[in-house]
Amino acid sequence: MRENWRSKLSVLAGASALALSAVTATPALADDAPVSPQEVQMPADVKIVEGGATDPGAAVLFPADQEDQAGPVESVDPAGPVGTPVPGGQAEAVGAAKASPSSSTCLGSTAAYGVSGCFQHNGDIVWAGDTKKDGMSAAVGVYTDYGRAEEVCVNKLGADTWATCNKDYREGGDVRLRVLRYDGDTGKFYQPETWSGWIPVDGKY
């Protein structure tokens, strides 16, 4: 009788633990706001690559500290005549890269709170989209199945923009994306995060 009671108790404990792990392991949806940012431990030697504007005609937004060191920044006003400068330092008045990746060529679309990412197989381009104005940047980590060191493409262009990192991966290999948030002030990464499946570099599944 006592053995019966113990076995029932262990089954209940196991079921509770399984339910708890299922809840904690479920990735956050793209629109789910985190209660409080949870830091993600990354390797100390992880390479961080700053993504560029996706539209060749878009002006690059400079952080305030660069502007202070280098003097006023003259940017081109996309709405004005060609070459019309915007008075120094008014980065918020200049549209950053608004172009978005094509769903037909960008594979492995993955999203979490504040960030979207995908891999464009023609050109080996990593896209990082920042979807929330929360003071953090979108980050897309890239892993390979052949041992290449992890790299992270970071979008510092601001909310509602896409940045790209042009890489060169082995044609016969696969890559996997990890999307999360990045705080440029501290150099730390934060959850929520989501992983893609394996994506063939040549785009042929």
C-alpha cells in the first residue's frame, strides 16, 4: 500500500516538473512583451557585426556620441532635391532603411519580441529587423553546421528598420538563426529569443 502511494506521488511530481519545463521552454511570441529582460550568456569571443542600411539611398543614422565627437552630421533628405542636406545631427528626421526582405528569397523567417530575422541565400545576406522601440537593438546570431564561429548581426538603425550583414558561407553547408535583443550600452544580449530550423546556404531544401 505504501509503495502504491509512493509511486503515485512520484508520477505526480514528474508530471508537474514536465509541465513546468514545457512552460519555461516555450519561446515567446513576437508580440509578447517580456516582464523583465533576462540576460543571455554569449561566448566572450562572439563576433558582433553591425548591419548596414538595406536601401543604398538611405542615410546612415549616427549615435549621439559619434555626432558629438565628429561635429554636426550632414545627412541627405530623401524627400528633398538630390543632395539637399539636413541641418547637422537631426538623425530622427532622416528615415533609416525601411526596405524589408522578400519572402521568396529570404528563408528561415524567425521572430521574437522586438526582432525578426531571415537568411537570403542569394548573396548570403542576414537580415535583422527591429520591430519595437524599446532602447535595444535587434540581433540575429548565425550558427553553421560545419564549425564556423558564431557571429551576430546587430541592427542599430532604430525601430521599424531592417539592417543587413553580407556574409560568405560554405555553399554545401547549413545555417541556423537565433534572434534576440542587444543592448549596445552594456554589450549584453537579452531574451526573449527564438531559433530557426537549419537553412541550406544554397537555398535548396
